[in-house]
Amino acid sequence: MASERQIDHLAVQHKKLEEIIAAEMTHTDWDEARVAALKKQKLRIKDELERLKSVH
């Protein structure tokens, strides 16, 4: 069973990735591969959050 602590930690990670992606995309020469990798990581975290919340 997921603890609130795990869920909170993942939520913070998800938010940080969102901010990093937004900051990266403000640059005129932003790196598509880096942003794509960050988005995949963010999606994995989102999926894990949803899974943990449904079990919790």
C-alpha cells in the first residue's frame, strides 16, 4: 500500500519536471531530445501516481 509520503514525493517530482520542461522550452535552441526524455519521465511518474492513488 502506498503511503502519503510516496505520493507526495512523486507529486513533487512531477511538478519539478513540469517546471524544467517549461524552462527548457523557453530557450530558442531548446533540445527536443531532452524535452522528449523529460516528458516520458514525467508521464511515468504520472502513471505511477495514478496507480498508487487508486490503490490507496
